[in-house]
Amino acid sequence: MSSVDKNLSSIEGTEVPNASEFRFAIVYSEWNSTITNALKEGAMSTLKHFGAKQQNISIHPVPGSFELTLGAQYAAEFTDADAIICLGCVIQGETRHFDFICDAVAKGITDLNIKYNIPVIFGVLTPDTMQQAIDRAGGKHGNKGSEAAITAIKMLGLRNTFIQEK
């Protein structure tokens, strides 16, 4: 899908559950902080917009995107979070470092979803340029942090639906 002139964070036509009873951990990378701070703010604002209480949102910085997986594992093991939102930004460079980091983080976060049976959300930007990152961190294409927060809330709502059907 082309993202030209499209706000990718639009949730028009979708229902988002009330988040007032859920607890969230946000694990975010300090690397590319201009971008990741905007993602974090987008996630926090969206969680609150849908009813999450400030005291039910914990914030945990890690040095870089590679460390998101272990940070999320710590959050799963040592907090009472119902969902964990991982936020980072890895900008394509001239070496294969980008590929190694992105692959490792995506697999690590996927594995944590299965291991802990809670939503661990991949909110990591993987743009080619800084401008693309800016556009997706509150710019013309929305805010991936906000999208990650909505995903966390919706996955908890889905979990609750399955629990109620049981």
C-alpha cells in the first residue's frame, strides 16, 4: 500500500475498547530520541484518550532498538502490565547493520508474545531516511506510537472476548 499523502494512523471505521482497566508498559529506545520520544508521547496520549489511567502506564527506556526485546521481557516478568508497547526507530544506513537489528527485534518481540501470552506490540519504525521517520512520528503519516497503543488496546479487547466466550 502506498503511503503517499495518507495518514496511516487513522482508525476511522474501527472500534477501540475502553482501556481504563488495562495496565501498559511502554519500552522505548533512547537511540533516535527525537523520533522515539514523539512515538512515546503518541502512545501515551492515545492510551489516555481511550481511558487508560496515568498510574497504569509505566515507561521504560532502553539504549537502542536492539535492547527492546530484553526490556520487554523484563516488563513481562517484573511488572503487572497487561500489554507491552515497544517503540524504536532504526534508519537504513550504508551497511547491513539495519537488517540484523530489524530482524532480531521483530523475531524477539514475536517470541515474547508467544512466551508470555500477552500482547507485546512492535512499534518500531524502519524507514530509509530521517524524513520518513519524522513523517511517521507525528508527521503527515500519523504516529506509529499511537498505532501501537491502539493495537495493544485492541489485542487486550480480543483477549477479553475469548475469555468471555470460554
